[in-house]
Amino acid sequence: MTDVKNLIDGYIAAWNETDAAARSKKIAEVFVEEIEYTDPLASVHGHAELSALMGGAQEQFAGLTFRLAGEPDAHHDVVRFTWELAAGGDEALVVGFDVALIAPDGRIGAVAGFLDKVPAM
């Protein structure tokens, strides 16, 4: 379980990395090159598209950071976890639930994301 926790911590760190070069390095550590990421607002493939999505989220939610909410739950090559987007220790503005498939090399091969709480428009 420690490896899974470290992997998901890396996932959260990638979403929080504001420097594009450092984010690309983190993405390469955490995700396979052919990563497929899908949530209600996006569907991207590969490191470059994922990095652009993460950068866009950071621009849209400037000043907020992602954090893990609870412990990841894993079995076989599947892990599910809840994350929050908030300013420091404040109440979360956005809450999501992701399911990731772990590739044979130990990195994430695919993610299906769900949004449980989003700000009112």
C-alpha cells in the first residue's frame, strides 16, 4: 500500500506543480507516456495534453491547491481516491473522486475522474 500511497502523492504533486518543466518531469515519473485521462470536463491522451490540462486548471483556480482527502483504496491494479481543491486549510471549493489503473511498470496508465462538488456558476 505504501507504493500506491506514494504514487497517488505523486499524482497530487503533479497537479500542484506550477513550473511547466518540473511538471513534465513529475508527469513522466507518475504516468505512462500513453496516459488516458478522462473526467466530466476533459479527455486527454499523453504527457503533453495532460500537462496542458493541469496548467489550465492551475490558471483557472489560481491560489488553490489539490490535496488528498483520506487514504487511497487499492486492489490488484486499480486505485480509487478522493481529492480536494482548496486554499490552504480552507473548506474545499471542489471535491473529486478518481479511479486510476496502474500499469505493469508501476505508473498510472489511465484515470477516470468524477466531480462530487463544484462551485455554483
